[in-house]
Amino acid sequence: MLDKPEILAKLRPYIRIVYRYTDIDWNVKPSGMFKQQELPARACTLEDFGTHPEGAKVYKEWNGYSMICPDFTNFDIKKTRLDSQTWLLRGSMSSFRISRGEFVIERC
């Protein structure tokens, strides 16, 4: 189960688990067109599901399964083109401005 911190720590030499945010802006020079930021992954906690009762219900229903959340502990909003502390996904493939979030597991 990947939701146990000690298991994630043991796997770090072999796999890298991150959340990656990519922002593509076709209106700027090619050198600045793509901006990416990665956040480390960690085991989810009840706090990640907010204070709404529905969030607690979802968390409890998935208890016992691997739930991996982005770690926003060292998230620097100034390094992104975002307006809030959440990753804002916008645009479509035909837009001049596109953003996407990815859950990435890579072998080291």
C-alpha cells in the first residue's frame, strides 16, 4: 500500500512519485511558453479532503486503499502563473492558454 509514509520512503530510491503542473501559453516567446512545477507526493490525510462532511465520507470510504496527494507544504505561488494556492486547470487543446495536472510515477 503506497499510502503508508514508511513504504513511500522505502520506495524513493526506486521510483519517483510527483504531481506535475504544466502551463502552456502560446502567446509568449517559445523560451517561456512552457512552465512546469512539480510537487512531491505523500499519503493523503483527512485534512486533504476539506471540512465538508462529504469530504470526510469519501476519505473514510477509501480508507485502506492507496491515496496519494500532492504536498503543498513548500508550494511557492510566486513561481507560477496561478491566481490561488490551488492548481487552476483551464483551456482546451485549441486554446492559446492550456494547463494540465499530471500524477507521475517514474522509475529511477
